[in-house]
Amino acid sequence: MRIELEKRGRVSTLFSIVSPLLALVLTLVFGALMFWMLGKAPLGALYSFFVEPLLDVWSIHELAVKAGPLILIAVGLSICYRSNNWNIGAEGQFTIGAITGSILPVLYPAWHSPVILPLMLLLGIAGGALYAGIPALLKARFNTNEILTSLMLVYVAQLFLDWLVRGPWKDPQGHNFPQTTSFQPEAVLPPLLDSGRAHWGFVFAIIAAVALWFMMRFMLKGFEVSVLGQSERAGRFAGFSARRMIWFSLLVSGGLAGLAGISEVSGSIGHLQPSISPGYGFTAIIVAFLGRLNPLGIIASGLVLALTYLGGEAAQLSIGISDKASRVFQGLLLFFVLSCDTLIHYRIRLVLGSANSPAAKSAVSPSNQTAEVTR
Amino acid sequence: MKKLVIALAATAALLGGFSSGAQAQEKKKVCFVYVGSRTDGGWTQANELGRQQLVKALGDKIEAPFLENVPEGPDAERAIERMARSGCSLIFTTSFGFMDATMKVAAKFPDVKFEHATGFKSAANVATYNSRFYEGRYISGQIAAKMSKKGVAGYIASFPIPEVVMGINAFEQGAKSVNPNFKMKVVWANTWFDPGKEADAAKALIDQGVDILTQHTDTTAPMQVAAERGIFAFGQASDMIAAGPKTQLTAIEDTWGAYFIKRTKALLDGSWKSEQSWDGLKDGILTMAPYTNMPDDVKAMAEATEAKIKSGELHPFTGPINKQDGTPWLKAGEKADDGTLLGMNFYIEGVDDKLPQ
């Protein structure tokens, strides 16, 4: 006996809308249960998770600081995933974008000119895009698996950064500690308001999300992304090139990840150091799927995920919930959102008897088709 | 209507959990930011034990909340700012990587006092503290030279910062005081905390023929590998005897509690001032775990060395010492000054590795 997921014939519009709310309610119920079992006041815990971080102005700024890179990376990834290109290496593109963007302030610390910041941002985008161009080239030319190449390039990028900040770019006055000199004021992405740390990186994220939403919704390019993602053959009949789409989607997502990298370094950190990201490039994959690969949905999911990070901290401090418990709670949220979403499209079916059902046989055929893809 | 009242009452009762925080406001808050998990078996756990000692000693006067697994970078700044805003009077930021975040938040909150571990930046409200780990490593080196049959030890190092380089040199220096030909191999794991990488480093070193292992990383993985392969090893930051009951010779335990208590008392009686503190074995900030799995004469030697370091009779870095390339560093009888040690970026003779620069 086994359990199968069977595609539903028709997707309920009502439940597509209700599903996130349902997931939220389930999370609240099970989260409250967990906190109660840990001996904490359940409502107090939920309050510090979801409400406390939103009560102070500084904390809302922090929400934007945390959500900005997640959204910026995730909207780029959504284009990749919609077009069936599996870029897992955004973390590496983020890192390289941060490095190329930092070339000017690190090598020319005495250059005080207003053009430096725009140049840095452009270099960051270019760096991220070029770095994503490596898996794009390998896939378009040699049909290499981009999941592996993009992922492995993450470690290359991180070690390259590590080498730079311990070697040629190390601050000469830094007591041999691994970081570059602090950027000159002209090279720092300014805060949006004086009341907190949120900087222009968050605005870039919103602009990118709206622009890509517009493209997906109203432009031929967006249609091309969806068609090629759903069926490459159908796309070929329409005159779309899967190979060009590999380049397009990877360059866009790499460029946005690079922009996120330089925004983070310039706006939040102020110098390069061995670790510049707590895994934004990987968390953004979750954000992208949580937002159903829709750029506007990603804005919401990025904010929600950022909120759970901040809330986890608030709950640790105010009522002593451990870091582990707050991560379990985050996991609950993701689990319920994704399972509710899955159950809109699929129904669970118990299959009795042997595995030789027609469904199992037909599952083999798509992989045969991909083998005959022409170049 | 009645139901609604009951529901509201129940809600109020449930919410009660966090209003109690307000009543405890008369107690001062001494807060801790951890880079790892408080049960990591190494660095953060040692800090957590120190925090618990503090609560035991002064729990009637203070509260000591903490945040764990805080990544270095912008997240750290937010975590520290949250603490400063939540009424902490004294905040211990317990990782080198929190340095700039600590300085930024400290500038915004001049009335809050900060204690940053192992850093080199300070301010009127930011003190720094560190421990003379190298004293313990010198003793470990002596034990290693006695216990090793091949005369080669393996060192799993984290990052080539002065702190770590100093530890490698101190170990070699201790070993050479027993066996002048003692050699050391070093593997850079490029992490403080990664059981997989640390275990790989341990295996690589053992395959290269070392028969004693020591580490400047935080997990018990190397200890476990040493136990599997049947060689001896030294624990780091916490007593790791549970991971290698027949393997651990001793461990350099960070016993921060002594410092936390001293500084919190200073906060309470108003005498807290920004200082750069660098305490060692004699101050209780560093403790050698019980000397185990060794013959009595080795144990006696280790205890004698420990006593000499405590009394100030012995400084681990006393000349003559040559640098790795054979050029002289310290003349006979000359002692290394703290400034050179804190910026140490060269190996001494006998270390078989090229320092990443």
C-alpha cells in the first residue's frame, strides 16, 4: 500500500485564496500547542512572535533590512523557476555581486564622488549576472545540470571572498583580522529615513518585484517564460528558444542577487568580511515558493519570513523561548503553507496493491523526453 | 455575553506570561549574545556556563537573558540593539565577529554598557575582555611531547587571526621545552563550528601520521575521530571528556563566569569602567580540565607548569625563540610583550605549515 498525490481536475478558486489563511490558523493552533507544552503562555508567545516586532518604528526598519535581500533574490529566482531553470546558487551570485560592487570603495577609498554609489550598484549587478552566466553557459552549451553547477559555484564564491578579505583586500590597519577598510561615506547606501536602519535596498526589492510582476503579467517575455517552463516543445512551436531563456532567466536572477549583495554590504555592513550573508540566497528559495513564484506574492512571503526571524528573537528575549523552539515554529509555518498549497492542486489517494499501476509507468516517460531535447 | 467575558478573562490569563516582565524591572538586566548554540559543547556552551554561574551568584540582584545563534553581520546589530532597547544595562557580546555591531549600537546607547569578547575596538561604554588561552596551550604542548611516540602533533585551526596563531606557537613552544625536535602539522578548517569539516581535518592529520590531536575549533568532532582512531587529544573551550573518556588528556576550559561576576558587581556598585582586560590561569578565567589518561609523572609535570604559570614564574613565550625561518625573535630570557602577542602573525620554529597571509 502506498500514498499517491493525484492532480485535481479543477483547482478551487475559493481555496486558492483561503489556503494561506488556513495555513496561518493551523500554524497558530499548533504553535500555541507547542508553546503550551513548553510551559509558556501561548498567546504571549504568539504576541511576541507576530505583534511585538511591529510595534516599534526601529523594528519595522529592521523588518525591511531583513526582508529586502530575501525579496530581491527571490523575485529573480521566480523567473528562473517558472522557466524551468533551477538556479540554486543565488548565495554565490549574492557574494560575487558584493565583491564586484566593493571594488571601487576598497581600491579607491579616497575617491569622494557622488557617482561612486551608482557605479558600485551597476558593478554589483554585473558581477552577479556574470557569475550566474557560468551555469547558463554550461547548460546552454553542454547541457550541464544547472542545479549542481550553480550550487557548487556558491562555495567557490565564498572561498574567493574569504581569500580576498584575508589577503589582498585586508585592512592594513585591521590587526590582521579578516575584513576590508570601512567604505567611505559616499559609498554607503543611505538610509531611507532617519528613524532607523532601513536603506534603499528595500526599495530596489519592491521595484524589482513590481517590474517582474508586470513583465510576467503583461509582456510577451513573461508569456515566453511560462510557456517554456511548462512545455519546452510547445515553446519551440511558438518560436521561443529554450537556450535563450536559460541565459535570460539566469542573468536576471544573478543580476538581482548581485544587487542584493552589494546593497547589503554597502547599506547594512559597511565593509567586506568573510561572512556577509546568513544564507539569504538559500532562504530566498523558500521565499520564492512561499510566494507561489509570483513576484507580488514574494513581497508578502519575504516580509512574513523576515517577521518570523525578528519574532523569534523577540520571543527569546521577552519570554525565554529557545532559539530551537522558534525555528520549529518557523518550520510549522512553512510546512502548513506548502502543504495547504499542495492540497489545492492535488488530492491524496491511498493505493492498495502492487506498484504496477499505470501512474507509476507513465511517471517514467517525461525523463525520456528530456533526453531528446535538441540544441 | 457571558461567554465573551470568560473568553476575555482566559485571554488575559494567557497573556499574563509576559506582563510579569514589567514587575521584575527593578532587577538590572545583564544580557548575553551568543554566536552559536548554547549546547554546542564548545565556545558558546562555555559562555553559557559562565552566565549560569553569574545567575547563581547574583541572581537575586540581576536577570540574565540571552540570544543564541545570532549570525555575525547586520543580524547581530539588530539583536544587540533589541537588547539595548529592552532595558539591558550591561551586554556581553561573546564573539569577535560582533565587534563592529557592538560599536555601532554602543554609539547609539551611551548609557548602556558593553563587554566585547576578544576584540580590539573599545569606547567609553565598551570594554573588551580576553583570556590568555595560550597559557593552557603551553601546558597541552608539554603533555603532547611526553605522550607522543612519533613526536608530531596535529592542530586543527580555525582562522589565521593572531589569537589562533598565538595558540599554535604556544603549543609548539610547550612541546619543544620537553622535546626540542617536536613538530606540528596544521590544518585550517576555516570555521569555528562545523563538525563535518573538523572531523575531515582530524582524519587528514591522522593519515599524515600525527598521534596527538589538538584543536582551536568548537565541536567535539575531532575528539570523537581521535577516539575512533585510538590516539590522544585535547579538548577546547569546554571539558570534552564525555566525547572521549579514554582520549582526552586535558582540556582548556573557558571559565568566563569569574569575569562575568566581577564585571556585574562593578556595574552594581557603580565602579564599572571601560577596560581592556586580558586575564589568565591565575584569575580563574581559564581552567585546565582534570589531567586524565596519562602516567603520574606527566600529570605531575603538567601540574607543576600550571603552578609556575599561575605564580608568574613562567611565561610561555620566554626566549630564546626563533621565528619559523630561523631568524631570532626573542633573546634568551626575554619575554614577549602583550602587543606583539595580540598581533601575532608569524610562526615560531618547528611548526610544519605555511601561515596563510
